[in-house]
Amino acid sequence: MPLPVPIPVRAVSVWTEFRAFLIKQNVLALAIGVVIGAALNDVVKSLVDGIIMPAVAAVSPDPRTYEAMTWTAGGAVFKPGIVLGALLNFLIVGFVAWRLTKGFIKPEAPGPTAATRSCPFCFTSIDARASRCQHCTSEIAPIALP
């Protein structure tokens, strides 16, 4: 008869670890970013399709629409208007994302820098409180800081 094997109760532990992962890895912030990015993409695509690309079509060789622009080489038909629209859409989305990032993410203020001094033997920069140079290992008299 086999011995009964105790079944570890890890459901609470797994849930705790999963919740810690979601919080630590900023999964929620990433999900919000994806949703906002998709909504922003729709706005930018409508801007490109409704305003910018009709202006491009007005100056293009085929004034009907930019999507009708074609180049034929042998049996292949190329549609640069569609590629131009996608490229312009990408540039506008990238520009808007860059500006939003610059507006919302501020660089951290520089913290207090440690006082340093020059090693009299090898002239490298060391901490002012050091009693030995980390580069040449020479013994140095420490300086008392206020």
C-alpha cells in the first residue's frame, strides 16, 4: 500500500506570487499603455486618412486618391500610396508618443553627489572619506567631512 503523499497547498502562495509579479513588472501600466496606444492609433489614422493624405493626393500624379497611385514594372503592380499612408501614420504616432513621453515622464532630479578628491599617487578620483585608493591601493589619510 503506497504511503499517502501530502498535497501542498500552494494556491494562496501562487496567487500572492502572481499578484506580486503583476505589480512588480508593471503589467497593469503596460496594459493601460496598450489600450491608450490603440485609441491614439485610431485618432492618428483618421487624421492621416481624412486630412493629410487627401492633401498628398491633390499634388500626386493621380489626383483621385493616393491609394490609386500605382507603378507597374513588368507584371508586378506596386502601390506606393498605401505604403506612404502607413509610413506617415507611423511617423505621426511616433511623434505623438515621443511628445507625450516628454510631457509626462520627467527625469529624476540628481541626488547629492559624493564628495571626491584626487589620489596623490595615481591622480584618479576617489571618495573623500577613503583611506586607500581603489585604483593603485595606496594608503591615503582620510579627510574629515563636515
